[in-house]
Amino acid sequence: MNNITLLVMAAGMGSRYGGLKQLDEVGPSGETIIDYSVYDAIAAGFTKVVFIIRRDFEQEFKSKITDKFSDKIQVEFAFQDIEDLPSGFSCPEGREKPWGTGHAILSAAKLIDGPFNAINADDYYGRESFKTIADFYAHESNVFTLVAFRLENTLSIFGSVTRGLCEVKNDRLTTVIETNNLQKTNSGIASDRDVDLNGSEPVSMNMWGFTPVIFGYLQEMFVDFLAHRGNELKSEFLIPSVINDLIQSGKESVHVLYSNAPWFGVTYKEDKPYVVDQIQKLINDDFYPRKLFG
């Protein structure tokens, strides 16, 4: 079996949420969503976790999150820094926003030498999803993957959401189409596109499986991105765009895996009570212990 690494993207600024939502407690014993992801990844057979964080909250991150499970799984840190750019480029004056998920993953290149699963820190993906990707890489080591969720399992009860609707052919991803204003209606699911949706459609929630080959692509494409958009204060080098380019150019194909797990996340402060409630239901069903680590 291949050793598989969990790569957690936790350097985002949480501007919409107002604060470091990665450190927000949602479990009864002070657990964060990250804690549940790591717990599920350990149960699925992951052997290492790498956190991409900002250096200025390293100590807070360690004391609040990783200290509690550092004896259960190998823990390492990569630091995403907006000044960390290829030779010949500099950060434009006034830029505060990180360079996006593509740059985040690139910052972990020296810490990963096998297959890895990249996820967002503030999304709950469910144990089934981690097991699906770990099982796949137990037999494969040269393929990129996407764990797709059922659209109906990712909708919010608080209003419309944006999701990446996947177009799939022969279990291979052909494209991801950002679709806005998705919400349940009496007649099905509405969106800003003229498409009929029933809720079973596969969507991307940024749960990717990669091999170290991705780092070479990211290095090359980040240089190209900076040459064209590096002077913008809010431009982002995003993984879905990178993957789309690799698929369209025929350089890589992405195998689609499927999860029926419920997804939930904290985008806005109003989402937090719902997430707390969902976690409590899983504890009541004996899916999680009341205290995850300890």
C-alpha cells in the first residue's frame, strides 16, 4: 500500500467569515472541522498530514489544533507567503490576498514525495470520502483524482451557493463548470444556468488526489500566471483552473471518484450553528466519540 498524505489548505484569510475560521470550534470538546478531517483520514489509513498555513499563526495553530493529534499521525507545516515568488517576480505593493490554492499546494512541494489528498481546512468531507481516495491510491500511484459529491448533499439551507458542476465521461473529468445561485426549489434545483438538475449531479468541493507530478506543472503555470496577472491585487492562481488547463491540453486526465457523504462547511458566521448541530448528530449516532483526541 502506498503511504498517502493529507494536505490541508489552511492559509486563507477568511475575509467573508471575519476571522480565522480554521480555528473555530464546532465539536463539544473544542474540536475544529480540521480535527474531524484528520480523525477520518487516520481511520482511512493516511500516514502524514501537511498543513499549509501562514507563518504568523503557526504557534496558535499548533497549540489549538495539531498538538492534540501529533502523536497519532506525522505532522508537518508548509508556509504560504505572498512574497514567496519565482525569480524575477515581486509582490505588487498593496496586495494582501494570498495567491490562491495553486500557490498554496506549490508551497508544500518539498514535504511530499508520494500521492496526496488536498482539501480545504474549513470543509467537512466525511470519512467515506477519505477512505475512497486512500483505497484508490493503495493500488495507483500515477493518476490525478477528484472526489465528487452529490449536488444535493452540498446545498445550504441558508440560501444559494456556488458549486463546480462536473462533466464526466468514462469516469474521467472533462470539465468543471462554476455554477451560481444553486438552491432547492419545489420543482427541483435552480441555478443561474439553463440546465435541468435533480441533485444527483457530481460536484467538486476541492477534494483532489495528486501525485508529485503536479508540482512541476504548478511551477511552470504559476510563472505564466504571474506574467499575465501578477500585478493585480486580488488575482488568484486556482487549482480548478490549473486542472482544467491540463485536461484541455491533453497533458493529464483526472479519474473521478464518488462519495455519498454529506458535505458541510463554514462560509459565513451563520453557518456555524448548523455545522455544530450536524457534528452533534454524528456523535449521537456513535460515529464520533464525544472527545476526538485524548
